[in-house]
Amino acid sequence: MSKNILLIGGSHGIGNSLLHLLHKEHAVFVASRTTEGLEGLNATHIPFDATTDDLDTSKLPDELHGFVYCPGSINLKPFKMMSLDTFEEDMQLNFFSLVRTVKTIIGRMAEGSSMVFFSTVAVGTGMPFHTSVAAAKGAIEGFAKSMAAEYAPKIRVNVVAPSLVDTPLAGRLLSNDKKVEMMSQRHPLKRVGKAEDIANIASFLLSDNSTWMTGQIVGVDGGMSTLNIS
């Protein structure tokens, strides 16, 4: 059946890839700062900056069957070079803006609906230089599990935890062939992720094919979190 799905962020990267998977069969509402990437797609745009705005719900239907929060950050520095402001900014974008948006739309989530958030492999697998992003994404994982418990069986809540994905957000880390090769070799599957890899899992979690899944952290990371090939 056609579903009403709200994407927070859908103009770039994983969110845009997910929109391409969903827009032909579902009514998709994209809340983002720009309409870039939405051209020619069947989606309703809602101007929204997750860091500053309250979501305008006037364009949303009374019932939502899916909700995905895509905004994120990658600040990788030694802890001694990481300012407190960076920690606060990462927490605001990744976690507090998510919570504020969920507060706004939770009353519209239908029976049997699904919420999908994004974390990182660095939460479950300690990695140097990830202190800020791992802290913010770790908050999301704890929040999601508590929400899944509180709202079961009405709403399912799951988290996708990727490793490095080739998106504009990761552009600095993958800015030339040498960097891409180096990052690829760190993964057992010998490549970095593609936006489609993550969007496919998010689409599955929104679908009726995952109706017995909730409270899960789904690793989509080329084997990095579970395989040691060194």
C-alpha cells in the first residue's frame, strides 16, 4: 500500500537516494533547506533547517507511516583539538534536533508505522578521532531503543549504523583516489559504502517486510564492526 513518509533531509546523499527509492510508490514529504535534488521527483517539499527551525506541519497529512531523520555530521579530530562548541554543535544537529522533530510529529505516527534514525559504526567500535560524532550518535542509539520499548507495538524504531559512505558529507575524507583506496582497504569488503547501500536498508525498515523488527541497531559497514582481517 502507498504510505505517507516524512524525510528530514532528502536533498543530498543517503536521504536523496532513499527518496529515489520511495517517491514512485509512496507520498513522500521532504523537509530540507533546499529543493536541490528534488527536481522531477514526486515529493512535497517543506522548507526546514533542522538546527534552527520548528517543523511546519501544515503540509503534512494527519497520519504518517514512516519517518526518517537524515541530518548528520562528521567531525574527526584528536580530542585535544576538539572544542566544546563542536561537541555541542554535533549534539544539537544529530540528537537534540532529532528529538525536537520527533516531539513535533509523534502524534501523527500511525499504527504499525516505522521510524528510522542513523548512527555510525564508531559507536559500537571505538575509533580514534571520533569522540564527538560517536557521542552524538550514541545518544541516538539509546534514545531509539527507549522509544522502541515505549511505543511498541504501535511504532517500530530502528537505527542504521553505517561505516564511511561516499556522500557529500564525507567528501573531505574521500577527496582523491588515494584516500578512497586507503579507506576501502580498511573494510573487509574492500570498498567504502555507497548511498544506495544505506538507503536500501532504510527502505526495508520502512516497509512491511520488516514488521518484526524494532529496537535494532543495524550495521551496514562492509564488515568493519564484526570482522578482523588484519
